[in-house]
Amino acid sequence: ADVWISRAIELAYTDSTAGFNYAAEGMVFVPPMAAFIKLFGMQGGMMGWTYTLITLSALIAPLAASTVYRLTRHVSGAVLAGGFVVIDPVLRWFGVNGWSDSMTMFFTAVAFWGFASTAARPTKLRGITFGVGLGMLALSHTTWLWPCVLWAVMAWPFILARRRWLPTAAMNADPGPNPHWMSFGVPL
């Protein structure tokens, strides 16, 4: 985190490209933190960015509950999933401290929510949400690049065969005979 903070400070106050090196990670984390530091000063920017990360962490529980509900259509499962996220000690620690990994966890939740939404009822907007979630997750940490690429590639056959593994998908209407909307599910 100290490396990312120093890169954010450098990006905020100089014309360097600190934070835009994919191998150094932090491409999703450093530029917004630099914007907060530039707009609100060092102390105000760090406090604002910390509260932003805490808010993103708090949004993971409803995203998890919504994901489970979209897949199962059972309120009890959604409440249980959201409850497990709320009591997760690692997420609570990251969320309370405003740590950068809370942003990675948030984008993981967005990607899962996007996949579940697209599988339940494919639309362009849901596919785009899935693609953006995967793209942001891949940019958040270098270690997530190949899992996200694999997830994007494997999502196509899973979504096309959703009626075999997702009984609730049969209740929803298809977007039409043209599967062109699938191209929006993969971040380019």
C-alpha cells in the first residue's frame, strides 16, 4: 500500500505516469486515489478515498445477496449469502481500514453479479456489466489477469448452456435468436 500511496502522490503532483504500469499493479487503485489527493489535499484525499473504499466494501453484501437471489430465486439463500459476507472477518478488516483489496473484492462481487444476471436473463446491459466487472477486476491486481481471461472465455459456453445448469433461466425470455449480445460480455 505504501508503494501505491507514493505513486498516487507522484501522479497527483507531477506529470509522471506513476500507477499506470500494469506489472506494478494498482491501475484501478492509484489514479482515483491520486484524484482524491489532488482535489482534497493529502489528509482530506486519503480520508475521502478511505471512506470510498469502506463504502465499496459495504456494497459487497447486497451484491452477494442479489447474486444468489438471481441464481436461486430464494430469499432465504440471498439473506444467508449476504449475512456470510457481513460476518466475513477478512472483508470486515479490509473494509474498515479502507484497504485497496476492498476494491478488488468489490469488482469480484460485480463480476459475479454480472455473470449471474447475464445467465439468468441475457441482455446487452447485463453483459456489459459482467464485462466491465471482469475488466476492472483484471486491472485491479496483476494476479487476476489470467483468471479473468479464463472466466471470460468460459462464460460463453456456460451462458449459452444456462438452461442445463440454471433452472431459473428457463423462466426468462431470450433476447432473440441472435447471440450477438454475447460480445459485450468479454472485455476487449
